[in-house]
Amino acid sequence: MRVTMVVDGVSYTDEVEPRTLLVQHLREKLGKTGTVVGCDTGNCGACTVHVDGHSVKSCSMLAAQADGCEITTIEGLARDGKLHPVQQAFHDNHALQCGFCTPGMIMQAIDLLADDPDPDERTVRHGLEGNLCRCTGYQNIVRAVQDAAHRLKPAAEADRERETVAGGE
Amino acid sequence: MTATVEPEVGKSRRRKEDARLITGRTRWTDNIALPGMLHMAILRSPAAHARIAAIDTSAAKGMSGVLAVVTGADLAEEQGSLPCAWAITPDMKNPPHPALAVDTVHYAGEAVAVVVARSSAEAQDALEAIDVDYDDLPVVLDMEAAIADDAPLVHESLGTNKNALWVFDSAEAGTGGSVDEAIAAGEVVIERKYRQQRLIPAFMEPRSVLCDPTGEQFTLWSATQIPHILRLMLALTLGVPEHKIRVIAPDVGGGFGGKLQVTPEELLVFLLARRLGKPVKYTETRSEAMATAHHGRDQIQRLTLSARRDGTITGLKVDLLADMGAYLSLVTPGIPILGAFMYNAIYKIPAYRFSCTNVFTNKVMTDAYRGAGRPEATFAIERLMDELAAELELDPMEVRERNWIRHEEFPFTTVCGLTYDSGNYEAATDKAKELFDYDGLRREQLERRERGDAVQLGVGISTFTEMCGLAPSRVLGSLSYGAGGWEHAAIRMLPSGKVEVVTGSSPHGQGHETAWSQIVADQLGVPFEDVEVLHGDTQSSHKGMDTYGSRSLTVGAIAVVKAADKVIAKARRIAAHMLECGEDDLDFAGGRFTVRGTDKGAGIGDIALAVFAAHDLPDGVEPSLDSEATFDPENFSFPHGTHLCATEVDTETGRVTIRKYVCVDDVGKVVNPLIVEGQVHGGLAQGIAQALFEEAVHDENGTLTTGTFADYLLPSAADLPSFVTDRTETPSTTNPLGVKGVGEAGTIASTPAVVNAIVDAVRHLGVDDIEMPCTPFRVWSAIHGRTADTSGGQAGGGLGSIQGGLQ
């Protein structure tokens, strides 16, 4: 069947088998290998992307269901060579080790912050419950999400601009 | 270094690796696609023990896009036997271990047939058309039952389910007294039996392997911790000349020992690619990873501790049963032996005996999982210290203090014959107690007990050490391990002054690119950004022993330091020539040779360029600064620390909540505090998960019922607390950086801290043990005097046996 979707700002029209999962379509057909598969039961969240602005586990959705949708993956977050504040916060707070869960974790964190721009630790921990990480023990991930929340506040915008330019290490 | 340049070592550098990982610009093995690439899928046995009566592949062979359907009988002549590198005793039993079962399957999930097709979907479809008839054989699951006289056998041909018996006795070794005499004379004797449940490493990236046979060499990409060992083992197992194989470990998504393996899938992909002359890729599903990637732990420990009434330990006897699973994998039989020298831990125990019986069962193999033998040992001794304290009505910290090695007693040779080079248990403990508010929490505990609160408070201690930095080759030799424990490094000085560092270590999340850059920046006086670290490809990094056992920094990075020393030695001779002085007149600091007492000098980059041009070099000097070094450590590394855990236990529901977790680790000198802290966090999470959540459970047929992340309870962010971590710093005296390993420390230390805290919370209710994982049901049962079902079976959440879980 024929599906059309906009992924990271580019429109794609493809023939897909009805059983094709969105994540398979993204990885195998569109080359969006930044989004990864970590399990087969929808528990790990490694494949999380945004579909029309909301986080979705792309292993739990058929490509056909995404027909007509706008999708953002980890590869579409940085703009004009500048990292998204959540990406930057993950780097600055050492919120990743092997990095396999990171794309899904970042996409989920952005969704979480859209719902609650100033989450406390408990809210962050519960908001990330569907994304598993085996390396970090989550502490620095929680730290990064709260740091990103601070950076994303309108008042912090100017500071962020300066920090992003200066903090290149 | 000049006074104006801040050393890189010790700085919390943000990681170089992150740039690609946070943007999705990654090279996981499954991301790699080659022209004409085919896909392999594996049919796995649903039975744990059965004879394969017949396999009908005819329907599958005719399906769309299917290039090959292969059974064990088809590969029997060429697949060899998967390697085990550690024959722990001369008479160890090691059954043939085929990549593809030929006539009998020995665990559920064992590969029975493979399909290679144009697409992954077509390969999966064809699996369903293969028809296998199994004749069931008796299933052996329980270790104690397996060694009974009339037990059915996992491998008929062996005549026994015992793999080996391995013994260390301090009286026989001359390193201590007789434990039987100590126990006979003991004023207090504590006997306990603990169970180390089976765990699943559960790295986040499922394993994937791709073999390209189209070049002059076979090129194999694999999600492995051990590209160098894998290359040699492929050559030895399959009879392929080693120089015709190139192995690449690209981005690898975690391992924790779980990717320290030579897998059936790696062999099968290689064989099928060779047979078809086309690239073949296989990526496992999570369900396949859970059921067939090797598991960890799975031991039964019988322990006897003798002491005087003042709390001084006089002897320790350890009898283990260790579950090998159905076959021996790369290091399977040696895992419990890695714990043998750690039961005495930080304590001065005068008499010690360790014996371990390795047992075959119809389950997937066990092998390395973070800590590998040492978490089990640490759990046993740290639980026993608490039991001894309870018996003597002493504070458990006081009992530890009475027995531990005091800081002025280092270097200290233990009852196992190991020499601990350095440590300061008092300092780490003092700091931890202060951060924890030990006395305050003890007061609160007492108040709650007196009030009879429904939620009781417990305090758990783990004053651990471990041996890591595997390993001195001579020690490995004495333990009959099949290889050495050295590591290799090379440094290439490029004409523009930039530096390439080649390391035999093989990172999969640890941050070696960043840490090695920091080390080399200091050694050569070059900017951090000017260093590129190459690893994980046997073509660029031709020699190595890879990454496991907290060895990369203490062995691998020391090789890097040694290589840098050689670069500087070569450069010194050329600098003397350029500056027209004697070599002895030169100082090297901050990347620059200067002639003592003058302002004349030359930078290492200038010298690299001069060497590249080679127009004017001293006679007999080769035009190269490039250097390599292979470092063999003289001793293990002995990090230590004090971990304190406060748990709240709801006596009405059995629910355990970690109220506070404080650890002060001493890992010697620290290259990057941020990375070290991250290693500790992750280690704690895995150790706490053993205490509270995780267990690989099998049903009576040998089917893994915790085969998904819905059933195998990897902790989420909501299940863990924030940790308070700190450090003391007692440099190692056995390597030039003063560093100790950190990768496994958190996992080794934390499990007993948590269980001690839980038992401590409810000991006054008559509880002196709760089996792991300490689920609410087990805790509640212990409090209410009921016996929880210890055969497992309570961890399953319902998805473990879904159809298709094993395809």
C-alpha cells in the first residue's frame, strides 16, 4: 500500500507491506537509522519518535497508520548545526553511556517537557518510565531533563544562546 | 607539564563520543547495509531437552526470496565446536557445542535451523514453514537435583552432570590455616545458604552480526565486546586462516559481560556468507536475546564462618554449586573461580577453603555478567558480616572494623595469596557514614521499632573490595586460562602534529575515546582535541585483548602511557639533534623539549614534521616517532568502598523502598570524574536490580518465562532513587597512573548493601534472610513466617510465553 509521510522535514511516498512497522519503514526504507529497535514488546522505548508532535513508540505503530503524518526523529532535532537544548543537556550532564537508548530517551524527554515545562524529579522519573536504560542508572538523565527544562524557559533563552556558543567542549 | 597548563587527567571532560550518539549519527551493526546483503533468521527449539527426530525444510526452500535453509546436519562437517577458553581443571567435562544443533537440543532457544533470504521478513516467513519433530528427553533444571545419583543427564555421553570440581584451600596453598580446625574451635559458627539467582545482562542493543565475504578478507561486523578474541576464535573454530578474517566492533550498545562471547550466530553468519558468497546479516530480537544470549550468576552458596565472641573471624568455608547451563561458552566454567579469591574481601581471615562444583542443566549457558563471580562472593561475605554482628549483638560496622585490613597494613597479602597494593577502608567508611548520617538513621530505626511502625527502617552496609583489571598473564596461566591478560596500544604522530592513538581496548559505552584523549594530551602535551582514538577494528587496531573485567584503564590505558613514553624517547633524540645539544640537556614538558638553561626549544609537533620530512635526522635514526607498547600488569587492581543503604520496608505489604543510598568508592586516581560517577551510577542500578527486581525464571519444562522486558524487570527511572556518590583517592601503586578499575564496583558492592538493609529492617521480627530478588511477596512471606516459593515462578508478568517469543 502507498503511504506518504513527512520525516524530519522531507516528504516521502512509498509502497509498504501492510505489516511494516513504522520503525522498520524509518530504518529500512528511509535510512533513518538514528532510531533504533531495542525490544519486541513495546517496553524499552528506544524507538520513540514524534508523530504529529507527540511521542510514539515507532515499534507499536504500523507505517500505514502514519500515512499523512509529520514525524520527527532524533536526526531531525538539531537545527542549523545547533543541538536541541535537550540534546545539549544530555551531553553536558553525561546522560548517556552506550547511547543506544538515547534517541528514544531524548524524544520522550522533549515530549515530557512539552507537557510539563518545569517537572520535579519524581515527574521526570515517571515521565521516562517507558524508556529503559541499562547504563546510567538514570540519575544523569533526570539531571539532564531538569537542566533542559531550565534552558527551555523563555527567560533562559538568551543565556542558552550564549552557553551553547561557548560550551563547545 | 608547565605550571600554566592544567592537566587533562582529573577534568570532567564532556565526552567526544556523545556528538554522534545524541544526533542519531550512529553505526550500530544493524544500521550497516551492504549491496546485495541477505538476511538470516534462526529457528529455535521450543524444547529444553529433546532429540531432533526429523526436520522438513522442503516447503521453506521453495518460498519467495529464500536462498538457503540449513540444518545442523548440513553444517556438521564445518561448524566446529564453540570455544571455551578456560579449562579450570585438567579433567573438566566439556561437551561438543555446535552452533546449530545436530541431533539433540539441550536448552530452549537453541538454534535448530537457519534461513537466509533476500529480506528479513521473507526469512521470518520461511521459518514458519520448517517442520521439526522433537522427541522429548527429561529436563534437568535444578542444580541440587542434577548432581543426585539417579539424575537424568544433560549430556548422556559425559556420564555426569558435573562439569568440574575446583578447590582452593589456604592450608594446602600455604597461605593460611586449616578451616576445619578453625571451625571446630570457633566460639561462634554461622552457617548460611544463599542463592544467587540467574540474571540476564540485558544490554540495550540486541546483538547483530554481518559478514561480508566478497573481499580478500572476510569482514565481520559484530555487536561484541571482544573483536580481537572473536577473530582468533573464529579462525581456530572454523579452520579459517586468521589473516583472512577482519572483525569490526562498530558502535556497540552496552555489554556488561553479555557481549564477551563467541556466539553461535557469529559462526552461522560467517558460514552462510561463505557458502553463498554474499553479505549476510543477522539481528536478534529482544526475545531471542533474553532466551539465548548467555545469562549470569546462578549459584547456590553454602557458607560457614567461624569467629571469636569478640567478633574476630577465624575461618571461612565456601561450598558452591554453579550452574553452567547446557554447554560451556567462552569463560563459563571460570566465572565462579573469579570469585574464589574475594570471599575474604577486606578482612583478615586466617583460614579459608573454597570449593565449587560446576553443574550442567538444560538452560542457556551462564557466563560473564558485570562483576562475574565477585558480586556473588561480596554478597556472601557482606551478608555474613551482618549475621555475625546480629549473633554477637554488635553494630555491623563494628564487626567489620574489627576484621578489616587497616590502612597502615598495606601492602597486605591475603589468605588467598593476593597482595592488595593499597586502600584505606577507614577513610571511605568515615566519609560514607557522615554523608549518610549513619547515627541519625540508626536512632530513627530504633524509634520506629519501639513505636512498632508499619513501615520499618533498615540500614545496610557493604564494605567491599574486588579484584579487577584482568589480568596478570602469569596468574591467568596459573589458573589454566587460555590466554594472557596484557593489552596493546600504539601512537601515531601525524606530520601536522595531530595524534592517532590505537587501543586494543574495545569500548561499548565506557567513554574510552574521551579518557584516552585526556591521558595522551597530558603525556604528549598536545591538545585534547588533537587526539583521535582508534579501536574495535582488527585492521586498524591489530592487536588487543578487548574490554571486560574493569581492565581497560588499568591495563589498556597503561599500554597507551607506555607507548607515549616511547614516542617521547624517540623524539628526544631528534630534538637533541635539532637543537644541537645532548639528550640529557633536554627537559620535556607541556609538549615541548627545551634546552635546560636556555630559551631554545622544539615542540613535539615540530619534531613530528621534521621526522616526516626526514631531511636531517641523526645517523641511524628511522624517520618515525610512531610507537607501540604491550603492557602486562604485575598485579590486579583492588578498588574498594563503603556503601550504605537505608530501606523502608512496609511490613503490611512487603514493599521495599530505598530511602537513601550513599557510596564512597576508592578507585585510585581518576581520569574523568564525570565518567567515573556515571560508571558508579550504572553499576549501582544493576546491583540494586539483583537485590530487588531481576530474575530469570524457567517453568518446569525449561522455558524461560521472563523472556521479555514485560516480565524480566529491568528497573526504570521510576524504580530507582538518586544516589549520593563520593570518592576517596588512594592511588594504586602498581601502575604509573595510580588508577584502579571502576566498571564493576557499583554492581559488586550494592546488592548486599540493599539486602542487608532489608533484613536489618525486619530482623527484630525474626527474619534473618530473604531470597533475592526481594519482591514484596518474598519480604511479606518472610515477615509473616511463611515460606515463599523459592523455585522461582513469581517474576513472570504474563508475556513471557507469548507465541512467537522464540519464533
